[in-house]
Amino acid sequence: MKLVNKTTLPDEVLRVILVKAGRAVRARTSRVVVMVTQGRALGRCSGLAESASRVHLFDGPRHMRHLDTDCGWFKIVLPAVRWSAGGDDWGDPLRSAEAFYRCARHEWNHVREYQLGGVWAFEFSGRNGERRPPWCQRPEEQRAEAACDDADALGRSAEWAYEEVVVLALALEEKALENKAAVERRACRG
Ligand SMILES: [Zn+2]
């Protein structure tokens, strides 16, 4: 997997849980580009997969990188876990890590379909300019959800990835505590 880590978490923490999620739905993970960004919504995770053979990354002006990818790639947003200045209002790190695993598994299933190379790889373009059905009715989304249900039934749920989920949860918690300390330092100075 070619990890593009736009968060402050260590690469290895993200890498192990992402690869585990890909294996849960039997995607080929080794040459796939996955970009992780930091979200602002507490505990909420989202992703977007696209069919592609090459990904162009802009790391700043005049700084473009090309990465080859195995049929598809995806972006995934890491849930925010934050200790607010007012109290204990933070996203539960364990639930957030579990949401990340589940979201990654869903996105990996889109990539797996691009890797299988069926007609579904082209569904995103829409047929003859007709409007696409709402998200929940799209066949590729229904298949992705069904694949996640199958993975659960095969015992490849978040419990199967327990160790990776816990490692991510601990890293998220550590960041939240660092942020809390920074907020408190600012409050003392103010
Ligand atoms: Zn989807």
C-alpha cells in the first residue's frame, strides 16, 4: 500500500489497520494509493474511492508527484478526537477507530471491484448523462455494504482487527491529550 499520510499520526499506525481492512474484503492492497486526511467532525469518518491507474498529488506549488496505483485508490478522513476547553467533550477513541476500520473496508471493496475490472468500474461516469440514483440506491454502494456484511459474517469484523483498532484508538487518544494540554497552556497564559 502506498500511504499518503496527511495527518499527524505515525504512518505505521494507519498502515496496519488499512491493510487489515483491505484483506477483510480480499482486495489487493500492495500497490494501492490510500490518502488519509484529518477530519474535524468528532467520531465521524468518510471516504471516497475512484477508479484510476495513476494518482497525481500536489504537495504545494510546483511540487507534483505521480504515483501508480493498482486499478483504484481512495481517500479516507480520520475522525477527530478532541478534548474541548469546556470539558470532556471528545469523540470516543475506540468507536472512532472502529468507524475508521469499517469505512476503510467499504472503500477497499470499491477498489477490489476496480481490480476485478467489471463493467461496474465505469458506473461512476453515468450512462448517457442520466442522473445517478441517490447514494444509498447505487448498486456499487449496495455491493460495498453487502461485502462488509459478508466480511462480518466471515468473522472479519472490527473484532478481527481488534489489535489494529486498539492501536489506532490509543494514538487518537494520545493526540487528544496533547491537544488538551496545548489548550490548557493557552488558557494559563491568557
Ligand atoms: Zn461507497
